[in-house]
Amino acid sequence: MVDGWLTAVVLIFGIAVALIGVFAYLRMFNRNETHHSSVDVPPPAIPPKAAPVKDEVPPAKPPQENEGTG
């Protein structure tokens, strides 16, 4: 069986690693938040939608039955 002191050392090591990980994550998260909030960047300008382009050429008329057969 494992001694009690070894279990305590492993448990303390695991808690220390978890605390260091949480601290590093929070530090990174806070750095990103302050970085974005300190830079004053205006929102991107969205251009207005253009009006649909009208065809300048009138549509071709379908040929009539008596045209082109002569």
C-alpha cells in the first residue's frame, strides 16, 4: 500500500498545478480583455446596398411564326 505522505505529496502537487493553470488562464484572459478595450477601433463601416442595376438592353422578342421562314 502507498504511504500516507506520498498520497499527500501527490495531492498537494495536483492542487498546485491546478492553481497555477487557473492563474495562467485568468492572466491570459485579462490581458486579452484589456488589450481589446484599450484600443479604440471604430466598427467597420458597412456600405449601403446598391440599387439593382437595370438592363439597358430591352429583352429580345421571341421570333414570330411568319418571320424568317421566307
